[in-house]
Amino acid sequence: MIAAAAATGIGSLPGTDSHEWARTIAGELPEFPHVPELPARGPGADMVGRTMSLLAEVAPDLAVDTTPTGWRFADAPGRVMTRARSWLAEDLDGIEQAVAGRATPLKEQLVGPWTLAAAIEMRNGERAVRDVGACRDIAEALAEAIMRHVGDITRRLPSAQVVIQLDEPSLPSVLAGGVTTASGLATYRSVDVGRAESHLTWVLSAATGAGALAGVHCCHPRVPIELLRKAGARLLSVDPAVLDGAAEEPLGAALEDGVLLLLGYAPAVPRQVSGPQMVAESVAARALEQYSRWGIPVDIANAHVALTPACGLAGADPAWVRTVYAALGIAGRLVRDDSPVESEGS
């Protein structure tokens, strides 16, 4: 069970020391820790590479290798996939040691099927999103990989409630036909909403069937909230500052329906010199203001909200990350107490 107005991170962090970040996460985000992602270690530690390393174990023909522009399907798993899997195991080892014995949720972040399809090139240089069969293969393999991955985490930490966050930053572009072709001179055709939903349903259902709470993170202004809910997302992670105004009502409806909302009120980069208390008061004020606009009592809203940074923190200064994580913990307490805090800029 996730504590009311708990705090967690989106996933990515700066630097290369996974065990150090695991200890920081366990200390600053004790109610809702997450597995760290450290893309600065190199290809394979990034969100696409670490996810594809899991798919390569399920379906070796879906292994990928690096290219000058990103990722491309390979004939078989190579050194990059081996390295990616090793780094992921290191991340799990670190968080296992840091939170061992705690009966708390633990969030893991993997890339969703449509962002993978938009990111990975087929052997002809075109993106997988162009190919109906490739998209289906990715989604089916991801569903199987997530079931195995949830089982691995559960074996490591049997007291933890596993939470799976599918990162889908490219989903709105996929739906709108905005993914560029290899030449960069055109875009691929938009993906039908029904097909997009069905692929997400396969993956989310697999995670749920394995015992995880599963949902989607997307910090795009046009998050397709209704599509995600129909696909079975029980977690929605968004950046309210950039969210299209039309999304506010369906987001409130999702909260009332018991969907866990991860609201990214803490800035990913500092806007001014601020300590944890000042950042916390701003985060708490924004959360309470949002509850008021929804017309939902604070205690009811808190039961289905966790507070997060606006987006991943891989590019942030480590000192700022620690400030943000400390601030989110304080903000959670302020919101739970419904303390009188002033809105930013007042």
C-alpha cells in the first residue's frame, strides 16, 4: 500500500554509482523508493538499452546494438546487451541492499512498447513503428519480459509491492503521426488508437498479472489519459506544468476512480537558489491548489497521489537531486497535514 502523498522519483539520475544512489533513494524516499537509472554509464544504461536487454533474454532476435543515431535490431545479443543486463542487475543489487526487509512499494521504470517502436531502427534503417509486425513483436516480448522482471524483483524483495512505470514519452507523437523517417524529410503514418491501446493492454495486463501495480509516465502536454486508462493503467505520471488544459478533467476523474497519480511538481532544474524547505512549500502549494480545482477533499486526493520531480533527473546536478528528493519528502508531510502554505509567486 502506497502512503498518502508519498514521494518518489521518475527514475533517471546523474552519475555512475548505482549503490550510492540506492542509499540516497532509500533515505530520502523511504515510503516509495525506486530503482535508479544511470544513463551516464553509457549505451545500455539508458532507458531504451536497459529495457531491450530484458527483451533480448525473452526473444534474442529482438536484441539491439548501437548506431551513430541510436539503436538498431541486431542478429543476436552482443556485448552491449550483456553490459546493459549487467548494469540493470547492479541497479537491482543496490536497491535490494538499501531497502531489504521494508514492506514498501518499489517502483521500476521500463520503456513502453510505442516509445521502443519509435526509437529502434529495423535493419533497413526505418523505425520499427513503421512495421505492424515489429510493433506486435516488441509488445508481446515486452509483456513476457516484464512478467519475468517482476518475478525477479519479488524474489529479491518479497515484502515489497512492485510498481511498474512504463515510460512513453513518444506515445503522443506516435498517435499524431509525428515520428520522423530515416531521411528526416517525412513522418510515419499515425498509429490507430485501437492498435495503440491493444499493445499497451498486453503489457500492462502482463505486469498486473504478475502482481505489480502498473501504469504509464508521459511528460508530454498531450498525454492520452483516456487511452491509457482503457488500456488498464492504474498509475499515471505527468508533469502538471506542461499538461494540456483539456487533460485536467480526465486526470481528476482518474484520481476519483482510484488511479494513482504521480504529480511532477518539483522542478527538474533549479529556477533559483532554493533549499529543500522552500522547494517543498512550492510543491505542497501546487498540490493543494490542484486538489481545490478538482473539488476533491485533501484526504481523499492524498490517498491516490504521490509527489515527484517534473521529469527524469539524469541531467541535473547531484546536489540538486538531493535537494529535490529531500523537498519531496517534506512536501508530502505538508500536504498530509494540509499546512497553510503560500502559492509560488505570492
